[in-house]
Amino acid sequence: MATIHKLLFYPVGNGDTSQVVLSNGRRVLFDYCHRRNGEDQDCPLIDLKSKLKQELADANRDDYDVVAFTHADVDHICGSTDFFHLQHAAKYQGEGRIKIKELWVPAAMLLEIASNDQQSDEFVILRQEARYRLLEGKDILVFSKPPELVEWLTPKLKERGEAPNARDHLFVDAGVIVPGFTLAKDGVEFFCHSPFIEHCEDGSDVVRNRAALILNVRFNVDGESYDFLQVGDAEWDVLEDIVRTTRAHGNDDRLAWNLFNIPHHCSYLALSNEKGDKETLPKTLVQELLLEGKEDAYLVSSSRPNPDVKESYEQTQPPHIQARKAYERHLREVGGRKFLVTMEEPNATKPEPLEFEVSAGGVSWIRAAFGGAPAIIASKPPRAG
Amino acid sequence: MDSYHSLLNVEEVKDVSDLALPRSFALHEAAKRCDDFTVIQILKHCDGEEARLEIIVVDVECDGVPPKNPGGIKYRERLAFCVPRDPKLLVEVLALRKGFPILMHQNNNGPDSPASLCLYFEPPAAVLRTWTPENFLRRVQWWLEKSARGELHPADQPVEQLFFVTKYELVLPWNFGDLQKNQGQRFLIQRGQPRPDGGETFLVDASADQNPTKGRITPIEITLPAVTHRHVERDPITLGQLADLLNARGVDIKVALDAVLRDRVNDEGATEQADDPLSVILLHVPVSRGPGEPPERIARRAFLVMAGALRLGEKLGVLFIHGGLYFREVTDGVLAPRPKTDWRELNLYPMEVLQCNDAAAARRQSGIKGEGPQGVLVGVGSLGSAMQNLWDRCGWGRWTVIDKDHIKPHNLVRHIAYAQHIGVPKVEVMASLHAAVTQGARGFVPVCADATDLTQETVVKPITAACLVVDASTTLEYPRLASTQDGFGRHMSVFITPDGNASVLLAEDADRKVRLRTLEAQYYRAVIHEDWGEKHLDGNLGSFWSGASCRDISTILPYSRVVNHATTLAEQVQLVTEQPESRIRIWVRDPEAGAIRAYEVPVHGERVLSLDDLDVFIDYGVEEKLHALRAEAAPGETGGVLLGYFDFNVNAIVVVDALPAPPDSMSGATFFERGVAGLPEAIREVDRRTAGIVQYIGEWHSHPPGHSALPSRDDMFQLAYLSLGMAQDGLPAISLIVGERDLRVMKGQAKG
């Protein structure tokens, strides 16, 4: 059998959920955004919960090898505490919940500060889960190790009679390969671009995005390498930091991409602080990153539809058509293929997950079934009179 | 930057509304609606006033094309959709990018012209039945994606050949490769009959008669250096193009042709009339998996040239014509004429090279894995001949057939023989029909003899050597005799019931622990007890002919019924041969509905009890039944009658069944007196169901708990009584006693 990895991007509106399914069956889920109205047949949003459960059932399992939360914004964690089996409290356990063999979180997620009325918010629950797993010393990796976290951790470890460095193996710094996956064994490796420690100065909302998880996912298929740039909600300056730092360390190859999950639902802020009228002009280093795209590469925007119509140019909330224009221009320049929007394929009324195949031949987009009769059969037609 | 082929003799259509053909307009609109297609240009090719072709040039994007595909298809390709005026013709798709790969499923357009994609496998009429512009566009994308992934070939499509359509075929014998290794082997080509559409099939003949007479052509054969797997190239359309193509592979075809053609003429010259109307060039191309590896097979390509060898020689400048005679030209030295080049313009017509199947190819095509056994088929009557024919065609097994009969006129109604075979022994008929299918690709031995005559070496030798002997003899003689013989191969009996509505397979196990003899008996027991047995053997001739006729089909029966069962049995023998177990299987067909139901009868082992001059055979199925009836009646005794048959040809008594005690029987702790209520009717029914084969053969009774089967005084007395009764039919009597753990059979025979 030919080695084929799969990459899936789910139509969750302006939100993120994607998944890597390796040829050997291992699964890594990035973010989880299930919105209640997605359960409604007439809503274009996917019923993520049912979809993921069905996929796992088809694969005859009830867990993920890894679930990575890039950061704790609602559109990246929404519904997760209903869906996953959480180790830290019995109320998040029970029949039908999906287990997480290893949880990946940026350090900022353990440092979230919550007011009293936020205590039952999902980001707090996930913070508790991450803290619990870290203290238990298993089933978690924490990305970056800021001093605040050490300050919190050291006394806790002392209470347990453990040395301050007892959890060091559970921390991953920027610029290294994430342990647990290898090109030889799994055909994939995850290289951590972000967060840097300086991105985690305090636990406020502003910093969440700055301290989000950004990875280069490198696939190896029969000797050929292909790169997937997986970015949370980073803004242009973080991206510039990454380009600068990566180049400084001589890791330029980690900036290349065959597939780029662009940040923040196609917000212009990921390109520049200025939107531009017709098209955003990316900052120099961001532009360099865009030009790292390989021939036949794809861009994926995890967002609502982003059509080139007059109204789009006046939107304040992402997606921004000006940003799309900039992305598409650069994609053409590198000989890339398509700029795909999760909520647009195969149509905006009932989008389906975007599925990419990573094979020896490279990254290709496997279309959901064509329209016509199959599409009609799969959907509820309007009522007849 | 990609460069593109430009189309010749076309002019631009400035406005879509100027498109004259409805199909091209619809196609243009569909392409415009589809995001993956971008219309680049609209062209037309005119024939006088009217557009003969309208051409829509598009760029298509295919996301399913892997970026690094081995074929070299790109994500974005430029295509020309050539829409012919004739609505019965398909839209031709040309790939315009220079450097578009040469792949299978391209029509043969010749070098330096755009590739023409062969989108459909079906003929145009079948495609057009459901053709829409939208599904055509999808098909184009599908073709590109599948080709890029190397997934576009039907199972039996040779990988290296273009999917061209030619009217000419060259057919090689099945063993062409081996014949070719023979140094002295020469081939001739026999022209077939021209077909109404102008097509023609040429047969390569390797027979001993090697005189190149009229209508037989000596092919011009050239062997090329090895190429690697998956190498595909276009067919040249002129001899010059072929020369260029071969030149690129280091072969100078002119030198090769010169040598061959010079040899066709001796010093006296050759007459113009001696020339053929055409020549066949046959290229042998060794194919290896990778560079430097030994060739794993030879691919062959052939071309037709519409000039005989002599005229070709003249064109090439190796021969010259003078006074109606061809002579050799001086080709070197000062006298040599200037080299000619007009030969380059000679047209070549590609021929589809086909090869006759050998056994392995026939099996592959039939989806059969195993080679099949070294087998013997006993009896090639109606059923046997039909089964043999099926096995011949699928290449299963190597067969010896044994039969002593010959074909009579009435046989033609239900036999694969033809009128020309009347009077010919059936085995000879089978051998010639076998050869007509296989052309000697497989062994086949006809033995015209009586299979039951084991004194004949021609009979015993193949049966002993065979792994499988299929008895389709319709009599009981052979299977019962074979059951007595150790050292024979595994046997199976196949037969059709007299009315043609059911067929039966009795299969011994691979070790022959269970032989046809007991399978026959157990089959009868099932006929007696199972619902399907009710009318199973109806129509038999048992009342006229002495027994043993239940496998003979009645004389009024259509061949279709025989063939129907022959197909089932031919496949079932193949399946059962793969398994070591013994089987009894029955197929019952409802001739009204055409439905067939299958039944399986569980098989029991057999044991033999020797009684001086006769052997009594009884299977464990009967024994189990007897023990069960005994246990049911305990502590009292019970009993009943024994059913079975005598066969003095093989000195055997075979027990088929034991009936339970009739209701009016008397019994106690130490005695049993068998009643009569319903018994005559029951035995009549057994007789009817089994075509008179299964009869009353004696009595059985049980002994009480704690007692063996040792006969009592009463038992001996009863046996004497039975013997006297049976003696009136000249038969012995059997008495069987079931004890606590054992079973004893006694035979009594009144001396006359």
C-alpha cells in the first residue's frame, strides 16, 4: 500500500478545527470548535461533534493520539469540555467522551487568569485540565516554559515531594522537534515555531494570540518531504518574529510550505497593521513567508465565505477580502494552486471538510463528491407543496 | 513558461454567439460555469462556408493531480475541445502543452502533434447516450487525475501500448516466445479474410509447411534493445518516422531492412508478380523493470506497409527493377547510386498485436488461480463433454478422457460434437475440439476404452497417476469398481437426474478414506428422507432396465438442461478440488422459474465387515441411527428392517438405512418381534424414490442394556428363517444386532 497521510480542515465558520491523520493511523487534532447551531441541518456550519465521533467510530477508536489547542480563544476550544474526556474531574468523564492520549497546549493556557464569573468558562476548565496533567506528570506537552509557570509549578511540586525539574521533560521549546513523532516511524515530525518565552509575559487576552502554538508539520512520504504550516491566531509581528528567529537559527527550511493554514480567519492583521483598500500590503517578513510557498502549494483559510463582492471590502471582522487578495497574489507568484475557504467548499450552503492527501506525489486536494444527484440525495430538499 | 502546440487551419471565433454548433455552445457555457475551467480562446476549422469543427481552448485545474506525478501531468493544463459538426462523433480532447506526457489512453496522433486524450472506453454511441457538457468536463478532470496517479487502465490492458484503434490485427500463436527461441524457426503470415469494414486479421503461422505461397507473407522482424517498464510512445505513421524512432534507440532500420530484403532475391532476380501486395514489420521489444535488469518479457509491435518486400527493397535502394524483374542493387563502391529517401514517406499502419492464450492466460482471464489437477474424465457423453469443454476454455487441469462410445446422429442434440464427428469415437472428438480451442497449448490424452476394464494399461495408468478422476459415466459400474481399488487418485462422481432437473456431486476426500461407494449409499439415504428426494429420480427407466439407470438422463430432454447443470458442476468440481474434505452436494432446478437450490448432505465415514465371500459396508451415519433408536427403546429391545443393495460385481452388500420398528411390533426386555404396519408402503416408497436401487436386505434389532451384540439362539433361528425367505430371490439375508457398545452383522444363505 502506498503511504498516504491526510489533512482535514472542518467548516466551523470563523473558527478552527483541523486534523492530521497519518498513514499509520495516528491522529492529531488541532483545536475544537463545535457550535450548537452546527447541529441544525439547515445551518451551514458542520456538526463537528457528530462528524468527529463518526470518523473515530469508523476507525474503531474513541481517542486521539494528540489534541493540540493552539490557544484558548472561544473559536478554538468551543464545546471541547463537552466532547473530551477530562482527567481532572469526574464530571467531564463518562460514556461517549473522547479521550486525549496527549494534550498539547501553549504555556499561556496554564496561566489564564479568570475572574469569579468566568470560573465555569471553558478556558478555565481546560486550564485546570492542563495543570492537572502537568502535575500528574503525564499525557501532556506544554509549549514554552515562562518564569510565571515555573513560579507556579515549583511549590506545587515541592508539596508533592518532587524536585523543581521533575516536569522538565514535558516542556517543549521553540526551535525544536516535538517528541513523540518521528519521520522514520510516523512519517511526520512537528517543529515548534512558537510560542517564544517572551510572548508569554502576562495572561491577558492580548497575549493569548501572541503566545499561540505555531508548528511546522513536516511529512515524509517515500523519501519526499512536504511541509504544512499550522498557525493559530498570530498577527503580523509574531510572524515576523518567527521568520527572523527561524532564519537566525539557520532553520530556513522550516518556513517553506506546501500547505499553509493562514492565521485568524484571513484577518488582514496577520499580514500588516493596515488593511489597504483593495488589497493588504504584507509586511516585509510576512511577505517573505508567503513567498516560501512551493509550487503547487495550497492556502487554507478557516473562515466564513470571503467572496470578492463590494460589501466584503467594508467588513471590519475577518475574513478580509483585502487579505485574501494579498494571499492569492503571492500564491500565484509561487506557482501555487488554490486559496480555499473552509466555509466555501463545495458550496457555502452545506460545506464539507477540506481533505488533502499527502502522498509521495505531494499535497493534493481531494474534492468532496461532486454536486448533482449525490448532493441532492445527501441533503434534505425543500418541502413540497 | 509552458509553450503550446498551435492548431493548424483554424480561425478565431470572436464572439461566443458566433458558435454554430449547439454542442460547442453548451460546452463553452458549462466550462464558463465551472471554476476549474478557464476559457482561453474559441476557434473553428472550416470546410468551405460551414464550420467542420469548433474548438474551445481551455485551461483546466485538477486538484487531484499530485504535484510530483510520474507521468508529468501538471495541475493546470491547456486543452482543446474539438467539437465535430457530426453529432454522432465524440468531442476530441487535445492536450496542447508541449511536453504533455505520452500516456496510455491517448489516440494515436503521430509524433509532434498534440496528444489526443482517449476519455472513454466505450464506443461513441454508448458514450453519447448519457453525454452532457458537465459530465464531459468532469470526465476530462477524472482522466487527468487518474492518469497522473497511474490508475487508468482496465485489468487486461497491456501497460505499454497506446489505446489506439486500428483495423489491422496480427495474431501470434500462444507459444510464439518459445518458438522464437528456436534458431531455425521461420514464421509466415497468413492473411485472413478481409472484413466488410476494411479490417483484416493476419495470423502468424509457425507450422512445418514453410513455403511462402500466395497469400502468405514473410514478416520483416527486428529485435530492439531492451526498454524499461511503462515506456509508452506514439506510433509512427511513416517508415521515416519509424526509422527516426528506432534510430533514437540505436537501431538503424535501414540497415536491418536492407539485409532482410536483399536476401529475398537471388542472382536470377525475382519477378514483379512474385511480390506481395504488402509487408508486415514486426518489432520485438524486450521490456525490463529497470535499466540494466534482464528483460522480463517481450513486447511486440507491428506495422503494415502497403508495398511488398520487393517494392520496398526498390524504394530503399537495395533492389532495382529491370524488365519486370527485381535485382540486387550495388550499394557500395563507386557504382552505388545515390541513397534514396522516398522510402521515408511510405505510410505505416499500426497493427494491434494479439496473442493466442496459453493455459495460464486462459486461467487469468477466467479468474482461476490454481492450475488444476492432472485429471482423468471417465465418460464424455452429454454432461462430460460439456464440462470438459468448460475446463478446456478456462485452462483448468490437464486431462485424459476415457470413453468407449462413438458419436451417433442422435447425440448431436445433447453433445458438443458436430455432424462431421458422426462415427468418430467420442474421445477423439473431444481431442479435436480441445485442440481447436487451445491449439495444442495444453496436453490432452484421448483413451478409447472401457474404463471398467482394469486389465488395460491405457486405462489403469492415467487413473493411477491422476490427482483427480471425475466420473461422468452415468452408470454405477465404474464408480463402484473404482471404490474397490487402492492406489487410484481422488474420485468424484457427477450426474444429472433422469428428468434433468437435478444434479449431484459426490466427492471423495483427498485421502480416499471415504469412497464413492459409501457416498452413493449416503446420497440414497438422503433421497429417502429429505423433501427434495420426493421426485428427485422421477422419470427413471428403472422399471424397464435393471437398476443402475438413475444416472442416465431420459431420452427426451433439452440440451439446455444438461448445460445448465454442467456449468454448475464444472465450477463445483473446481471448488471442491481445492478442499480436502469429502462432499455430497445436490442442485435442484425448478424448470419453470429457472431457480436453483443447493443442498448439502453431511458425510460419514464407512467401515467394512467381511463375511467370507462378501463384504458388508456400513457407514457411521447408519450406526449412529441404530444406537439412537436402541437408546430410545431401552431398557426394552427394538428393531426393524435394513435397507441397502447387493452388488455381486464387486462382492459387496452396502447398508443404506435402517427403518425404525413398525408400530405393531412387540418387544420386551429380552425380545423384539418386528411388526408389519406400514412397512410394505414404506419399502415401496424407498424403492420408488431410489429408482429401484435400495431394497430390503434384512433385519436389525437391539440388545438390552449391559449386553453385547452377540447373537442369541433366537437370533440364529431368525437368521435361518430370513435366509430361507431371501433364497427364493437367490439372495443372502442379513441380520444386524446392536449391543451396548458394539454392532454385529451376520449373513445367512440357504444352500440351494
